[in-house]
Amino acid sequence: MTALSPLPPVTFVLGGARSGKSSHGEALVELMPGSCIYLATAHAGDEEMAERIRRHRRRRGERWRTVEEPLDIGRALQEADSAVLVDCLTLWLSNLMHAGRDTVTESDKLLMSLPVLTHPVVFISNEVGQGIVPDNPLARRFRDEAGWLNQTMAATADQVIYMVAGLPMTVKAR
């Protein structure tokens, strides 16, 4: 990546549900010339989710290529040949937990892959720590691990944007 790139190597966009994270991340990736990669971590586990995925694909248009990778996003990023939007880290974390993977090891592997990427990447994540304390151990573990992942990604990223009601707030600039 050149110093003149409209995007830094790693951008991290986080916020609550329906805060505008994905739309803003897409707009950032579209600043780059050429095609764009949407690295999707979601599973279409039911018809409602399948319809959401179809709507998102139609909205993005022809410039976007979708890569579905629920677990090994570090490998998918290394194979990318253009700017990438990873949507989203919290679904990825959920996938890892469901698969019985060690989330700390997998997160470390992802973070270690970032310095060698040849194209900018925008990560999307949910802020899950501003609500009530979950009532069960699994939900508390997920909230804690998502918080730790978000802190680590924010520390690593060149740029951090927090979304509130569709408005981006720059928390960290390159």
C-alpha cells in the first residue's frame, strides 16, 4: 500500500446494532479503486438471515465480490487481491466459540496476519459491552471475549471509528 492510499492498512469500525457500521465500512472500502471484497462471516442459519444476506448482496452491487469465511479470516485476507471489508468480528467470534476453537489463539493468528497484507482492510464489530450484564455464563463469556477482541483490534488498527445513529465518530486517526 502506498502512503497516498485513501485508506490506512487497517480500519476498525464498531458500534451498536443498526448504528450504520456496515454501510460506513462499505463506503470506506469503496474509496479504493477497483473491485472490493466483502468477507462475510455470517451463516444463513434460517430463512430470515438468508434474506438479509440476499438484500445486502443486491445493495452492494457488481463492484463487490463476496467471500464467505466463517472461521479462517486471516487466510482469506492473505488471499485477497483488493480492499476488504470484514463483516463482522463478533459473528466470527461466535462462530469460533460454536466450533470449539480457542478464541485467543485464533485472534492472535488474525492479528499477526495484518502486517503482511497488501490491501487495506476494514473490520466491522459490535460494541456489546454497554448493555446489561448477561444472565448466563456463555453470554457473559461472549461479551467478555468480544470486549477483549475489540480492545485489541482498536489498539492494532491505524484508524478507529465509532458509529452512533449512523454518524461516524473518529476515535483514532492514522
